[in-house]
Amino acid sequence: MRNEGPIDRILRGVVAVAAVVLALVVGAGSGWGIVLWIIAAILGVTALIGMCPIYQVLGISTDAGHQH
């Protein structure tokens, strides 16, 4: 079930890419680098599938076609 609108998905994708770049800048294996990799992975996957588990738990939807 999708609960992310197109703008939400684009923003998540952009932030995911920025997190990857930042992870590489600070050091991919450093503590902050690992945190940024995790953030990038979560945002990237949720952007690709269009579903955010936190939104689902909270009953939130930014997808105008799938409002509760």
C-alpha cells in the first residue's frame, strides 16, 4: 500500500543521494559514514517502493490518491 506522494518520494530520493555523497566525504567506514549509509538506504528504499512504515503506523499519507 503506497502512502507517499510524488513530491515526498522525490525529496526522499534527493536526500538519499545527498547522504551517500556525505558518507563518502566523511569516510564510508567511519561512524558518521555508516549512519549516513543507513539513512540513505532507508530513504532510498522507501522512495522506490512508495511506502513508509512509520507513515503507515501513524496513519499518515502524502499520496493524494490514497488518503485515509
